[in-house]
Amino acid sequence: MVPRRNSMSDAVSSWERLIVMSRHSHGDQGAWETFLNLRNKGDLHIVTESRAVFLRDSILKAALTHPDRMEELFKFAEQLQETYHFKWPELYLKVVHFYLAQTDYENASLWHLKLMPTFRPDLDSFGALLASFAIDSTPKLQSTLTRIYVFNPYRELYDYVVPALFDTGQSHTARVWRKRFILFSDYPKSQKSMPFLDFLTRYFSTVQLMREELAVLNGDTNLADATRAPAHEGTRPDREKGLYSDEFTARWFASSWTSSEFAIRLMHKLGLRKIGPRSLQSIALREDDARGVADRLKQLRKLGMDITPRVYCKALISFAERGEDDLLRDLLHCDIHPDEFENQEKRSMLLAASAKQQNWGLERMLQEVEGLAAAPGPSKDNMVSKELNKSLHIALITKGLATVRTLLDRMDSFNVTIEQKNSDALLNRVFQDVWYHPKLSNQKFHGLKENPRLDRAIHLSLRVARHGVAIPIKYWQILLYNLGRLGRFKELEGLSYEICELYSPDPGGLIPVHWQDKPPQPKEKLEDLDDESEVWSEYYSFPDGKKRTSHFKEEFWRAEIGLPQKETTALATDSKSNNKSHNHSKKRNDPNYIFCIPADLPFTNRQHPIQKIFDISLQRSIIRWSFDKTLAQYPTQPSLMTMKAAGIEDYDLACGVRLLAMLRDKGVYIDQQAVRSAVIKRLAVAHLPGRARARERDDRELSPAHMKQLVEEAWGSNILPSEAQLAKEIENQRPKLWKSYPRLFQKSYDNEESTSSTSNTSGDPRKSWW
């Protein structure tokens, strides 16, 4: 058998050399002619060899851009299956992925229909393929993926696509796909979908979940399995260890039809956070040397993907980072399964056998592995992270903030993220002496606008926020209120921008929300799909909208695809389910679970943290601070003459209006009516007798005409009524102001009475207050 195996291996190598030479000389045409020559000589069996991966990929590559060749290759692949019972590995995945990546959506749909019956991929591979392209929101691609999903035998894809979209920050697309899945009775079955469902019920309270979704949300996966029979028995493996098994991810990383870097980034987008030994082996086998493997390890760490602390993984990492090419090569190419390295007795037997056989390379490698197996479990990065967070925890209890800052500097230098519990403890300590109102004692000691404790709180809050941890909304509001009440409008503008950037949709992904700021859970409801439910017309159409003869075998589709019948039991209301609280979810009560919102959630959503920070009360306060604080100061240039202003302070009395306008342009919901009424009220207050006002500010500057021009320039459009109407509305504010500011009126009345010798002052002082 050995000579025959060697002979077959030589034959494969010979044809591979021929196809490489032909491609080098004549491109795809030369490679295709080499394939035709192989087929004409009757060497079909060579293509079926397990080591002929490169040969098969070269043949496929030569055919992909030529429709006639693809038809011929398809017949050839069917011939191999009939003659040798050989199913071309990953033929469906490679072909459909190629056409989708090339935006050739018509061919992608066509070859999906042709290849799916005979060369059907497994559920994991198909789910990963669908999810990898679903994160691209191009309309034509989404329509093509919808057709591919509808005309496929699997109905257990919710847990693949929806979590992947949510993890990339695309909740809108995730909600669209959720509707599609529900229309075909495709429901979640794993906790992978729980974060999305938790978000959905809190931020879109009118959305009603299906019973299976409620089961996942409540952590009752047994109920999720029981409420629905699987569409295909035996097609879905046990997923208690995660959505993707190490076996599947290993095959994905080893796939030759995608680059190693792309495969890693794709699996990260799909939610993979833990790399197993077989997956790590597949990644390492695609690199040329230890340095290349070390670079891949850096990529994994940068993406936040952990490697399981298995003996095989520790050995591979150690050999790669030390630059031990020989040891790494022996480890990767030995016949020992990665899982066997976990058994100490097995390692001892292998070590003894290698010594007996005088296999010095294997013996040395196993000796190194044995030494590493006795080393501490956690990786160096994990140890540094735990040690620094532990030191920070102790410092927050026993040390001063100077020590805390030193530790934060070290964490930044080592790229270590602060833990949420340490973040909460640090901010709680920093804000002990900072509240919504600045302390008068601090102002008397440091100056009217100075407050070192406030400056420290701003610095540390922003620094902690950049670690990607959740900051309670109240802390941001405390900082904004302090800056506004102290008249530090330039810093108020800067901090407002910083806060908006923290929730900006540009980077994508998920944004953590502190548990104190989570919207409440609504009562559980079951969703009824009635005739008004969203229906996708493209489900039943071809790419060009024309009717065609299906490429599917009729018996295949009748057995595997037919539209699911409505199950009244799945839509019925279960009183017991309705009475069950969402708070019983096991995972949501897990201290390690961090509630997040997707980056595409608009700021205008009433429950968005940005909307809660810049609420109506703060918007009115910003208008009040800008008028009251600026009125007593020398007027800035733009209020005296028309010119292009830059910062908000250049808009003088209207600087608050300008800040709100700029926040509006960033997507923050600003209540225009609240701004309008607040401006009119502050204009009325500005005319109060006894109100602090710089002597340079005369009545002409505070006239309705001038203020209307200044405010609307700051707002960017018309917001105030006409001059006559504005003057009338200011006049209408007088009765309210008499009740709100009685002391100012009384003080003005007393001054007039003491300086006047006539009895004219016995009248109502409100009649001449401006």
C-alpha cells in the first residue's frame, strides 16, 4: 500500500506542477486546458485524492469567470460523485462566495440553485456564509441573500445571522432579518441571540416576541427546543460549547478560498471570541514560519480573541513567539491530535516511544511541551490584566488618586482594559465631591470659574470611557451642569462633542450601557403573524423577475423546502409564559454580561443614552446659562457686527442656542419649541430692572430685532416669530416674571422711591420695567 500511496502522491504533484506552469504561461486558459488533458487521459481519480486540494482549487479558479467552463465543471463534479462517491469539498461555498464577492448576484443565485441539492454545505458553513455577507447592507446583495435563504433546506439560521448583525452594530438590518426568519418559522435556539432580544425588548417595546424568542431571552433553552421540532433531524450538532465548534472554525480557517487575515476578521465579526487548539493549528499551518504565526497571534489579541489555555495552544504560542521554527514545524506536522496533548499519560507514552524510535526531533518537541504543560495556565496578557485590575481595586480602597492615576498609566501602556467594577468604584470616588451644583466655597477659594475637582472628574471620566466600559449617565450630566453653571461654555462645547463621539455610529459595533441606565423591560407578549405582517415579494421571484424552469430536482424541493405551515400552537397565547418575568434570564443576571446597544441606534431614540443626557431640562438650562452668564460680560464682537463666527462663545448671548444647533446637526434630538420658549423667556428676564448686565449692553443690543438676528444666525434657520410678535410675546412674560422674580422688582421699586420726591412712584412698578 505504501508504494501505491507514494505513486498517487507523485501523480498529484505532477499534475499540480503542470497546472502551475500552464497558468504561468497562458493564464486561466492554460490551466483549463491542463484540466481537459487530465480528464481525457482518464485520470479522474487523481482529483478525488485528499491531498489534491491545490489541484481542485486551480481547476475551479480557471472555470469561475467562464459560464461554459462552470457548466462543464459542474457535470464533471457530478460524474465524480456518481463514479467515485466523491463529493467535491466546499464546492458550493467556494462558488457562491466568489460570485457574491464579485457582486455577480445573478450567477450567485443561479449556482446556489444548482449546487445546493447535490453539494449542500453543512449548517455551520452555510450559516457562516450567509452571515458573512449579511453584514453588507447593499440592497441588491440583501435581496440576493433573501432568495438564497428562502430556497435552502435549513431553517435554523436565526442564531447565525441576527447575532452577527447585532455584534457589528447593525440592529436595523438584524430586525429585518428577524422578520424574515419568523415568516419561515426559523427561531433562535441558543443564548447567542439573547443580547439582541434583550436590546430589542427594551428599545422597541412595541415589538412582540415569539414564544421561542421569549424562551431564549429568559434563558430557558430547553423550552426553545421543545416548542419547535427541527426541520432536519441530525443536521444541527450540540451547541452547548458555543455557536461554532472548534472543528468547524478549524475548517473555516483552513479554507484555501479565503485569506487567513480575512477569515480571522470574518469570524470575529460573526461573534467568535475564543480560539480552540484545532482552529489555532489551522491558522498556524497557513503561515510560512514562526514569525508569521506570531503576527497572526498579534492580530488575534488586537481583535480581542482569546486562545484557550490548552497544552497544545501554549506550546504553539511559545514556539512561535520564541522564533523556534523547527519546534513549531514538528508540532504542526506531527501525527498527534491536539486533544491528545491534554493527557499526561499519553504524552509520557509518546515521549518514550519517540526516544525508543530515536526520533530526536519529536522527542525534543515533546520534552518542550512537557515543560510548558507544567507552566501556569493563564497567558501573560491575561495575567498582566488581572494583576493591574487587582492593584487598581486595592488602590481605590486604600490609596490616593495619585496612585490610581499611576496605575491607569500602566494599564494604558500595556493596553489593558479597566474592569467595570473598578470603573464604578473609581467614578464613585471621584464624584464624591462633585454634584450638580458647584460649591460656593470652591468658587470663593479657586475663583468663579475654577474648580480643580471638576477638572479631575472630567479628565478621569473621559479616560475611563475610552476603555470601552459603561459610564452612568448621571456622571455626564453632573459634569455638563457644572460647566454650564460656571459659565465655562467652551469646555461645555468640548465635553458635549466628546460624549457624542463615544456613542458615534462611525466605528460600528456595540456600545456598553450601564445597568443603571437600561430601559425597563416591558411585559412579555407573544407575536401573532396576521395578514398585515411584512411580506417580501422577492421571496418568490427570480433575479430578473421572470419566470423560469427551476434548476432544482422536484423531489428534492418537495421534501426539503416547502413553505412551513402555520402552527397555531406556536402563535397561541400561553398565560404561564405571559406571567413569566424577563428578570429570570440566567445570562442577563450573569455579572459578566454587559448590556450593549448597537452603533446604528439613532440618537433620537427616546431611550438612547445621548437623548437621556441631553434631555429637555438640560436643553433649557443651556439656554438659561448662556443668557444669564453672558449678559453680565462685555459683549463679543459678533453680537455687535455681522461676521462669520467659529466657536459657540463667538455667538455671545446666543452661544447656548449655537451649542444646541451643533448637537442637533450631530443627530441629537433638540426640542425646537423648548428652545424657542426658553429664548423668549430669557429675553424677557434680560430686561428685568436690577438684572446684572454689562454697561456696554444697551437696549438697542437687546432689542427684538437684534436678538432675532443673532439667535437665528446661531440656530441656522428661522426659529423666532416676527419682530412684532416677538416683542408681544416678551411683553406677555411680565406677569409670570413678577411671580418668579419678586425681589428684583421690589429692589427696583425701593430705589425709585428713595430717589424720587414725587408721588408718581406709588403706581405699579411693573409698568416701566423696560
